[in-house]
Amino acid sequence: METYTFLRQLADSWVLLALTLFFLGVIAWAFRPGSRPLHDDAAAAPFRHDELGCDRTCADCNCAAPDFTKGPSHG
């Protein structure tokens, strides 16, 4: 049997089955019952350092987030 034909048949049968099982395993792992807190934590990651109520009007404002409303600073 030629190498290409063998590899083609292998990919069309066993490798396809293995990748399908891997895909279903990843989906099952992502939706497992204990993963909800991890996904909630990852979803809230961009907002961790936001300070509620800061409108940057105080004289000594030292918020961690940069102010992008003023444009680039050239100095």
C-alpha cells in the first residue's frame, strides 16, 4: 500500500474519530458543573480595576485606569 493512500485512509477514519472525541471532550469539560465560577471570574476580568463612581473631577484623582478622552499626550 502506498504511503499517501494509507495516511489518507487513516485520516478519514481513526484520526477523524479521535478529533471528534477530543472536541466533544473539550465541550464537556467547558460545560462541567464546577466550572461556572471560573467562567464568571474570567468574564469579569476586564472590569476588576474599575472604580465605581469616579468621574475624574476631583483634584487629586489617582484612578488606576488611564483617561482616554483627552487624546494622546505629547510631552
